Amino acid sequence: MKKIVQLVLLLTAVVVFTNSAFAQCPGGQTQLTVTVKTDQYPDETTWNLINYATGAVLASGGPYAAANTTYTEDVCVSNSATVQFEIFDAYGDGICCAYGTGFYNVTAGATTLVSGGEFGDEETQIFAVNPQTKDLLITKISMQDYVLAGSKQIPGTILNLGTTTVSNFNLNYRVDGGATQTQFVTASIAPGASYNFTHGTPWLADFGSHTVEVWASDPDGVADMNPDNDMLSKGVYSAFELGDRLVLIEHFTQASCGPCAAQNPGMQAVLAQQANVGKYAHISYHTSWPGYDPMYNQNPADPDSRVDYYGVSGVPGVFVDGTISGQPSMVTTSLISQQKAFPAACGVRVEESLTGNTATINVTVTSLVDFAPGNYKMYVAIIEQMVNYTTAPGSNGEKDFPNVLRKLLPTAGITVPALAAGETFTTTQTYTFPTYVDATDLRTVVFIQENSSKSILQTFKTPDATGTNSWVESPTQGLLAAEINPSCGAGNNGSISVSLADGADALVYYQWTTGGSAATISNLAPGYYSVGVYSVANNELLKTYVFEVTETTPFNLTVNSVSSAGSANNGIASVSATNGQAPYTYAWSTGSTSPTITGLAPGTYTVSVTDASGCTVVGTVQVGDSVGIEDAQGVKTICYPNPANNSATVVMNVPVANAEFRLMDVTGKVVMVQQMGAGVNTFTLSTAKLSNGTYYYQVLDNGISLGVQKLVVMH
């Protein structure tokens, strides 16, 4: 519901306010006229006219006082200028057509350069005052502000401001004024159309702050006719480590707001979807209007402060990560996924204690990058995850209210300095639980906001009730991966290998406490080892890691073989590992990675078996002498382990087709039958349900036994 701010809506009369600063523009300039017709809520509308190349504001307007009223403003602009027009609506519903028939346009004489009116919270259009035949403009470099170091793509968007279609051009970029990387691009871009690109040469992003410049040149083989707007630059910070964060959803609502009751359930259904669980923190601010709301009355100061900060003029309203505003319906799985992909510039740790009904909350912020200059605030919000009433407390019928703000500690937030990478900031706050809250359902939400841009750097929500979280912190994403192999027995043969993702290994070197500088150190005894990761560019220590090499007991290895029959090369070798940590991996001298190998000539074969703990045992198998069992009819057999516990593996080299395997107990009762073909047959006997004792197995060819062997089951 819109907050009522006008006493009289001018519904019948059309009033035009004109601010003509220039009757005539000087030579080399063109007069532009900005026309805005307001809707029923004019105080929500503002706009800027900006020189795209310099960023200078040429003119601006709003918020306005009169509803359904046309305002105009004239401004003189250089004939060669590229101009950006941006218009904002504080409620997020544009100026047409839900609450009136507002519109905007920018004209030069009789020529309309841009126009519109139906948008959400903002709309931006770029135009040339005097369009040229060939004019390409980079409108966006689609890199995140913070990235992990390593190989990075350079994506973005090109706009054709010229009057003719462009078929090809050169796409260029450089970093920190360095060498230019150029790619020839073939693409058809019509006048006024955009083209999304990714440069074919990745950038190896070193650690620290960088300026990335991208521009297009030589459209269709001729010089760009408006060089002033060719280049776009973007600041990018390349980090060794970044934070994961939650998407912050700040929700303005009210218990007596009819549209809130209609729209809130849809948003809550989206938030409840499994794909979104654990990806966001939702805070409901209950406002003072349009009617009675006990949750506002219990804590009026904090919701009022957020209403004033965002300039909220109607409910329901939603702000996502501080900069995306609209109504609850704008919250979608796609939007949450989009925002969740942005990394955090800092990490948050929360330590709490509870004395009686008072919680002490310690919050530590650790910067993972060099903060850009700005006005940073930390907010410690106490929310109640669900507030239920047996009867609706307001007039809209709602009885269940999720994630209600109970307190901001403090209301105005806490000023956080612009931290350098690795620096920390700590604050301690206390909260005494009022009698009307369910203390077990309270949670602490910490978010850090740049006060001017309203962008959110980090959001973190505690998993347990406020006051009971002893040590919880936001997760991080880093470049380094480590593989640690234990020391097997008394062999002092442990090892540690480290590596960085995305080609960032070329940017660092290592220093181990052992004195080594390679990425891998080996022949390690059980114990702790630390490594410092240093930047090649400036020898700066980026991070220190500590790893533990553990000691494991070597597992048992049993090898079996069946000899090869002369030149037939039909020998079999197998290996069985016990008392280790499954699963096991196998590496035979033949290159096979299976526990059993077949088709072997007489000879010696080795196998390296590694268990899940990283312990490796090497075995040797001799094929040629009859280590396995071969009965009179030429059935070559391996059965292991024997005795068996829950299962046994049987490998048989059968000389006939359509043979039958039978397993019998000592009374002759058949307990298992398996059909087999000629050649090597491998299968598993399930012995888990068999009683302890002796069993016999045989192979039959048309009812004639080809041999009998013994299997012992012992649980």
C-alpha cells in the first residue's frame, strides 16, 4: 500500500512546469529537453542526465511535488557528447502504468532521442546527441568487483550508437596501462543494438587492485567516428581468498496492509524452495502505516531508521542486497542465485554468550581485500524467525510473520573503517530479551553496508539461537588445494602437495618450515608442517597454512595367482587388501587398475595398493608356478579371502561354455548357483547370511563335475 503523502491529487488538470535555462545554446552545443510526467506518487521519481565520457551530471530532477504533472527542463550539451539518461522510482513500480500514466522523454528539437515510463526501480538509456555513421561504445565490463587471482575472462557488452550496422571490429583491453590485447570480432550489430562479448585472451590477474580498460576500434575497418566514448574502465580487486555470503532480503511490511497479505505469501513460497534454502537472510521491518501493527509498536525506532534510509514510501517493498528494489514478486530463485554468486569482501565471525536473559554478541570482521574508500556500517540485527498470533493482530488477516526485526544493535549501525586486506575490526553488543519474544527462535544477522551506495559487502546469519553461538563464522573460498598423504607405519614417508587454481601457481612461491620451497615436500614423519605462500610480484606473505601428517598402520595385502598354461598366456593374478580404509585403488605393473588381472604370460608382476588414508603397500605376484588351484579338468580357480566373512571373490578360468558354478554346505545342500561362460569369470559370493563352517564349490559341465574346492566362512 502506498504511503499517503499528497493531500490533493491533481487528477483532472494537466499542469506543465518548465525550467528553461537556455533560450539558445552557444556554438558547438545542442539544446536537449527532458520531459517527465509524474504518476500519482511524484515524490518517488528522480532522474539524472550524465555526460557518459566524463561522468559529469548535466541536469537532474525530482523528487517532485505534484502528481500527474508534466515537468520539463532544458540543457545545452556538446554536439559530440554521448549522454546517459537514468531515472529512478523509489517504490520500484516505474511511473506508468499502475498509478497513473507517467512517461519521460529526451528530445532535441523535434527528434526524440529516448523515451519510456514502464520500468521497475530504475532505467538507463544511452544516446549520442548527434549520431555518427560508425560509433561503438562499451556499456559494461561484466567482471565482479572482487575476483580470485588467476586466469580471468574479460566479458562485457557493446552498444552500436552509429546509424549503420557494424559487421566487424577490433576488441581491445589492457590492465593497469600495460600491453593491449586485441581480438578481431565478426558480429552483426544493428544501430541501437547491443552485443555481448568475451575477449579471447584471458587475463592472468595478479594480487591487488587493478584497472581494466576495454574498448572497441575500427568498426568495419574504419576509424570510430566518436572516439570520446570508446573506452570503459573498471576497478577489479584480485584476491588470494574471498568470502561466501548470504543474499540480504530487507522486507518492508505491515499487519494492516492489504497488499502485503496478498503479496507476501508468494515471496515466502519462493524463499521456502529447497533451491534457495541457506542462500539468504530475510529481515522483516514492520512499518508505522497504514494501520495498527504490534510488532512496529514494540520496536518503532529501528524500522523507522531503515524506512528513512531507503526512502520507503509504500508497503510491501523489498530491497535485495541494498541496491535492488521492488515489490515482493521480484524475489525469484534466479535473482537469489544471481546475487549469491557475488563473493564477499570480508569474513564475519560471531561469538556469543548468555547470562540470564541477556546475550553478549562479539562480532569480528576480517577484510579479505583492500576496502575501497567509503562509509561502511555494520548492523547487528536480532530477528525472530516466526511470530504467530492466534487471531490477526492487524486488519489484513495475516497471523504468521516470518523473520521479524526485534532489534538493531545499535539503531544507527556501527562505523567500520576502510580496512586493508587482512585487517580486523571487532565490536561487542548486548541484547536483553524482552518478555514478548521466543528466545529460542531468535537469530543474529550481521550485515555490512556501504552507506552511500547502499551496497552490501557481507551478510551472515547465526545457525543457533542468539546468545548460544560459541564460535561461528562465514565460509571462505580460496585458491589453494592440498593433498596430504600420511606416514605409513614407521616409514616416515608422508607427503604434502599444494597447488593454486586457475593458473595462479605462476604468481606465488612457497616457504616451508622444513626449508623447502617446492610445491611438494615428501619423506615426512608424522607431525605438523606450515607453509607460507608469497607473491612473486612483491614478496608479500599472502597466507600461512598449517597441515598435519598423520601416521597410519599398513594394511594387509594377500596376493594370489593361477599359472599360465604354456604359451596360452592365460594366467591370472589377484590381490586382496584387508584391515585398511576402503576404498582401495590398484596400480599393476601392466597398467591395469583392477584387483584382478588376466591373460598373463609367466612372469613376475607388481601391484601398488593405496587405501583411503593414503597408505600404500606394494605386492609381488609370480605367475608360472602353480600358486593358485587348477583341478584335473583345467578349471583355474582363485577364491579370496578364504576364510571369508561377508563376501568372497571368485575368479575362474573355465575351459567350456555354459558351465554351472554351485556352492554347497557340508550336507550337500546347494546354497548358490551361478552360470558361467568359457574364459575368465569373476563374481562375488555373498556369505554374510551363511553360517560359520565349511562349504564346497564345484564347476559342472552338463552335470559332470570339473572339480571341487573348499571355502571356509568365518564371521
